[in-house]
Amino acid sequence: MKKHFIEQSLIFFSVTKWVLLSSSIGVIIGAIVTFFLNTIHKSEEAKEFLPFESYYLLPIGLVITVYLVRTFAPNATGHGTEKVIEAVHRRDGKIDVAVIPVKLVATVITMFTGGSVGKEGPGAQIGAGAASFISQIFKFSAKDRKKLVICGISAGFASVFGTPISGAIFGVEVLIVGIIMYDVLLPSFIAGFAAYTTSKLLGVHYYYYSMEFYNGFNFDPVLIAEVILAGLFFGLVSDFMVTFLRRSEMTIKKIKINVYLKAFLGGTFLVLLSFLVVDKYFGLGLDTISTLFYSDQNLVEQLPWYAFIAKTVFTSVTLGAGGSGGVITPIFYVGASSGHLFGTLIGDHIGLFAALGFVSVLAGATNAPIAATIMAVELFGVDIAQYAAISVVISFLITGHRSVFQSQILKMSKSDMLNIEFGENIDQSNIDLSVKSKAKVENFKKKMNWSTEK
């Protein structure tokens, strides 16, 4: 009895400790991220005072961004989330505090000048940086600091997404593929909700979409078959985006010229490219995304079939040339536009497939199927849940063992016919097709031949 009492007392103390810590850190991060979001909003409004389109300044904007990051905070490079995951796994959550102001300013400049990036990655990096700074001030242990930084990631995502549950889950799920860190769930939920609530109280407005397809689950085998096909398609789209982003980054990095000249030429290339494929692929593209969910297709912005490809190219070059910003908002654009294309080809439920693409490409490109499914419910309503779950998981599997976040740790195989040699991160993991996997494939062929003959 005494042992039981001591156990429960210690658990109560631990829960109380993390409720207080995570709620406090959530409020602080919510306030910081609100300032970041308001700064982006003001910079968007400032574009109206320019006598020309702001994206003509992109070559100069990228040069300035590269200078700021290289000079003051090298860890602020790229789309943010990648560096945060790396800090959690390799440095026990230690993040240079200079990342916070540099990431904020560099991202605002990139977005103001038309860079095809998002705001959620920087939001997560700013949140994680603030959590790391606070934990170092109060001299927390390495274990507690790491835990608090994960809370910072969740709080940053939740306050930017406007989806406290999926934002918090995403911050935990994105770290290790195949493992959910249950010991961080409670503080992550609390930090995410506290950050989201703080942002709302400080005036941040979030947008949600009503997708009332059915009052309940009506069994429609044709629609379910279409959703399964859509999941396969979104998995291929996710694979394309991840691969293109990675190879573009490597190709641009191999170009042996001055980094500032490279940034300038990258921006110039995108400006020239916009004359060929129109200029709607600069910036966040949220206005375009929001129109794709309408049931009335007369209200939907007309997109060319290659819109998701063009957005991938603009995002890849922006980040590869040194731009600062997140990659998830472009993933949303790619997902929604590819879903719109799929729905158009099917000829029905175009708004539904745009919504499914929105979350399914996110799941495939980031290896976060649980967060993506919950996000579908938070953004589009509970009526989409069963369709989202099917499409999201299929996309997650079809994308394979790759991710836009190369610092993710891979701890699962997406097929029992593959033998995976897990490395320090997902980029270093290796699929061994020489021994075990080959034997499984041969065994599968024999079974199929036996079934056919029978």
C-alpha cells in the first residue's frame, strides 16, 4: 500500500510539474508566434505601396536572407523544422537563441519578396528556440530541456496551423517515424493548446472549411474505391515532391559560384519562369488553396493541371537558393492542387479530393499520418474523417522511406517484404534488397504462382 501511494504521489508531482511548465511555455510561444504572424501580415499589406509586383525583388531578398543567416545564425538556414529535429536528436534540444530573431526577419524578407515558402517551419523553430533558451536560463537537465523543446515545436505548429490537437501531435510524431513519444504527449497537448489560445486572444484569425458531405457514414463503394486510388496518387505526388526538393537542393549546392550570386540568380530564374507559368506560385498561395474546397466549381480558381509541379519547382528553388521559410504550406498547396486535378479527372467530389490531397500529401511528405488525419477533422469537419484516414495512410505508405525532413529517425518498415538497415536518420537508412527482401519477394512470387495454378 505504501509503495502504491508513493508511486501515485510521484506521478501526481510529475503531472503537476509539466502542466505548469508546458502551459507557461505555451503562453510565451503563443505571444512570440503571434508577433511573427502579425509581422508577416503587415508585410503583406505593405506590398500594396510598391509600384510593381513584390516578387521582382526576390533576387535581392534572397541575397539579404543568405547574408543574415550566414552572418548571425547559420542554424536558421532552410525551412526550420529540419534544424529543430536535428537539435532534438543530436544536441539534447540546445538551440542558439540568435535563431529566433534571425529566423523571424529572414522569413519575413523571403515572403515579402515573393519566396515560395511557408510560416509553420519558422514558427516551430522560433517556438523551439524560445523553449531551449528558457530551459537554459533555469538550468534544466538535458532530459527536461529536450522535452520542453518538443513542447516548443508543438506550440509553434499549433499556433501557426490554428489546429491545437494535430499541431501538438505533429510536433511529436514528426521526430521519429514509427514511434510516438508518449511521455511528451501531455506537455505537448497543453503547450499546443496554450499557444493556440494565446494567439487567438491576441487577435490571430484562423480559417476553417465546412465540408459537410454526409450527416453520417453512408456506404458508397464507388467513392471508397476512388478514395483508395486518390491515396495512391497522393503518395506518388508526395514522393515526387520529396525527391525533387532533395535533388534540387543537392544540385544547387554543387554549383561552384559565390553564394550571394547563386541566391541572386535563383531569384532571377523564378522571376523569369513566372512569365512562362504565371505568377500565382510565389508566396504562400493560401488564397488559391482556400478556393479549391468549394463544392460550387464556379467559385474555384482555375488552375492548370501542372500547378502542383510548378509550386514544387518554385519552392525548391527558393529554399535551394537560400530562402528562409517553411515547407509545409507549399505541401498544402501541392496537395490541394493535385487533389483538385484528381477530382477533375474523376469528374466528381472535386472539393473532397482537394481536401484529401491537402492532408494526404502532408502525411506522405512528412511521415505524420496521425496528425494529418486529425488535422482533416479540425479543418474540414468530422464528416471527412473516414475518407481522410484511408487516403492519408495509403499516401504515407506509398511515399516510401523518405521525407522532407532528413533528420527524422526511421524506426519502422513500411512493408514486411523490405529489410531496412536503420541509420542515424532517415536519409542514412538503407533498404537492403540483396538478402532478406529478395527472399521475401521470391517467396511472394511462388505463392502467387501457386494460387494461379490452383
